[in-house]
Amino acid sequence: MRRSKSVAALLSLAFILSACSSGAEDEAGSGAQAQEGALAAYDESKAGGTLRLVAKGAAGTLDPHINYTLQFWQLYQATYDGLLAFRKVDGPKSFEIVPDLAEALPEVSADGKTLTFTLRSGIKFSDGRDVTVADVKASFERIFKVSSPTAGGFYNGIVGADKCLATPATCNLDKGVVVDAATNKIVINLTGADATIKYKLALPHAVVLPADAPSKDAGSDPIPGTGAYAFASYDPNNELKMVRNTHFVEWNREAQPAGYPDEIVYSFGLTAEAQVNAIKNDQADWMLDPIPADRLSELGTENADQINVHTLTAMWYLPMNNNIAPFNNVKARQAVNYALDRNAMVKIFGGEQLASPACTFLPPGFPGHADFCQYTKGADTASPAKEWVEPDLEKAKALVKESGTLGQKVGVVVSDDEVNKQMGEYVQSVLNQIGYKATLKPISSNIQFTYIQNTNNKVQISLSQWYQDFPAAMDFSYILLGCESFTPGSDSSINMAGYCNKDINKRMIAAMDLAVTDEAAANKEWGVIDKDIMDEAPVAVAFTPKQVDFLSKRVKNYNFSKQFYMLVSQLQVK
């Protein structure tokens, strides 16, 4: 899990990365780094220029209380702040929490149910207005008013949140978020102790916005923030532009460091192939989408010093709609799990050095992970294997027949970039092999993630990815498969499988409570819960990925946060 300062890996027959650090890493480590786990002191002489990012598509709404994609969460690190933040550093210390808009970490009561903060004075939004405790309270209420996808999973423990979830438009947290303008004090009252509350308060869904921010999805309209940069304009079909926040003054470098580029321009519409070419031709500085497998050997040979590879706690998986045919039948869902050749999907992604087959919901190296796999040849739910080895098509076909769903039509919804489409084509072929009549439905990546969440679209099976919000088991199991994360008819229903096992849900809530006093025991219970969830197969997990950052030759000062990945604001392009 630790970041490699040098990488040497074989990918797709001949993809060999240089055994020495990338040019960006060499520059970052050339003497300015103050200490391990800290950014180098800001160097004004290296500030300036335009950083050019490229992607196939945008990530939907720009609203930080609603957007739930890594693509934009990565940008929010430089544009918005909450009371707390994940430490902005390179490496494992980036999982640590530091004070951001708050002067210090909270004072926590003996019972863990009350957190007291003091808001920093003198911080301004990008439109010049002062940040006040009233903005803080209004922002927490807005989480519920806009039906943030984590309102019911992350912030439902705030006193009064139950009523806000029931009637979002009239959300009032007078007893849950108590503020005092005279002292700048903020008191957050919880219904029970929460071992992960500091992590949750450091996420983009808890950032502080102006009290008059719209009580609905702001869409393409930028909302003023407090970070080093501000969103200047956004056209999801063309470009997103970030500029320096002229009212920003660095208050805590660990939480919100001053940035280097004068502008950050994110261009949309290029295929992954075109993105690679743009970087090779110095027309772009970084690409979002997975590098096409047929380009890996070339880049490993010709551009090894521009590539950085990192192991992730993440997964690619197939949510199956547990509430409509054919996947309202557990045997149909299990059939898909048995039929998937996870090695084939790894190969499409780029090879064994960029991903590993998986069939547990909690990824390897993550709290609560246990080594088991029911869905490999020679195993079943009663006698799982230690790991996935190979598919079992015959068993899958038999389960389809037993389920009574043989011959039914199934639509596979994927993003329309090259890698996702290839994955979708493979899944389509597997479904056809085991007895379904499958069709592929690629749609724009601008809308795919929200589209597959909304039950009104009647998506039967889709391809999605999940990257940790913070290092705790509940962030996978409870957030993605908890009853509270399923909201029919909403674009923000992150439980895309629509899975709600009330007994298991109670056990997940109990495990979260247990973590307050005994984290080890809680993690052991999460491993058992993971096994019980996967017995019911609400999803099919395919593989755990690695992150490959391909940078232009001119980029320096590359830093990789294990929490939010590449620190965009710290890249130097002057």
C-alpha cells in the first residue's frame, strides 16, 4: 500500500517502467521537502502558467454537496474547505485529519456525542464575503436540503438529521449544529458516538458554502468557495476553468496549501487515445481516463519518466438491480458472479500489473477485509475458497435455469469511453453465454454515474467503480449497500443495487458503534458481514485497480495523496 518512489513493472507484454523516479518526483525531492509527511515550503518563483487536464467527459454537477466522483473531488481539494481536512501531503500521512476552517481539532465530550470547534477568523469566500458560523450551520442543513448522496449514510447521526431526511426542504439543525457568532464556536451534537465522524467532516460533502447557496443542485453554476482556487466557468460538454482565488491567504498549509498554476483548464471530449497523444505532444499535462492497453508498452518504453503508478483501495464492480428482473432473483445474481472471468477484465484494464482479480466487497489491505471467494470454480457459499481462481460457466448456466430467468433481456449500462465499453462488451458476451439476451448501452460519462443511480431508469446491471472516501469498512459496505443509501427516484442513490437486508443493516450499524470502543473487533465483524453480503450477491466485484498518472514532460512537483490522489494545485508548470 505504500507509495513506491521507483517503479519497475511489466505491463501488456513489454510495458517496462523506469527503475528510477519520475522527473516530477526528482524535482519534488531535490531538497525543498521539509520533512516526511509535509509539503515543501511554497516557492513563489515556480508559480504561474496554465495546467492543462483532459478527459473523455465531465463528472456531472459541479455542486460539491452532491457530486460523488473522484474526478471532481480531486478538484474540490483546491476550491473548498470544511471544518476539517485530510492532510495535503504525499504518501500514507495523507489519511490523517488536520484542522481546516476550524482553528484546531474538535474538543470531544467523554461520551463522544459532542464536538466543539472554533471557526478561524478572517477567511473569505472567493466572492469576498467573510466566512461565518452561520455559513457553517446553513451548509450542514444544505447537505439534507439538496439530498446529498451521503446525507443518510454519513451525516444521519447529527441530532435532527432524522427529520431532515424525512422532509429535506425544511431541514433545521438548531439542536444538531449550534453556533455562536460572538465566540465563533460551533457545537455539533450527535445521537451517538461515531468513530469515523472526523473523516466524514473532512469530505467534500461537508464543505462550508455561503449561507445563501441555492437549496437545490447548482448544476453548472459555480458556488463560491474558500480554497486557493475558484471555479470560473463550467461547460460539461467542453471545459471547466479554475482561477486563483484572489481573496485566499494560506492559513494552514497542511489543510489548504497555496497553489502553483495561475489557471487550471480541464478540457472534455477527447478519447483516451487522443488524451495520450496530447500529453506526448505537450498539448496537455495529465489525463483522467485509463490508458488504452495497446499504448502501455509504448509509454513504458518511451515515456517511463512521466509515469507514476500507485496501489489503490478501490474496486470495479457490477451493481445488479435487486428489485427488478432478472436480478431480483439471488440465483441470477450468483450466476453472474460465477460466470465472470475476472482475469479477462484485468486484461482489458491493462494487465496484472495494473489490477488484481477480486470477489470480496472490501478490497485487500482495507480495514475489515477477509480472504474469501465463493464465486470461483470448486467453491460455493458454504465452502468459499481463499481467493478467486477461475470462472465456472457451467454452474452459472445451471443457476440461470434454476432461477427461471433463462432467455430474459438484460441491458448493460456503461460509460462510453474505450475501456468501459470494452468491459461492457465482455460482460454482454458473458450474459449471453449463460442464457440471457444482453445488449450494451454505453452512455456519456457526463451522466452515466447519476443515471445508473436513479431507479426510474430501470437499469438492470451496470459497470461502476468505487474509491474509498476514508479508511473505514463502513465506507464500502454500509455506504454502497446500506438501506439508508437507497433512495428510489433519486440521482443520488449510491446504493445502485437497491439492496436492503434489514438484519445485515442492523449488524452494520452495530459494527459502526463497536468501532468507537474496539476497532479490531469491529473490523473482524465487518469481515463476517462482507461474507454474508456476498452470499446474497447484490453485486459482482471484478478487480482492484492501480492508479497510473501520465504527466507531460514539463510538470514538476508531483505529490500523490492516498486519500484524494494527485494534488492538482501543487503541480508546477511554469
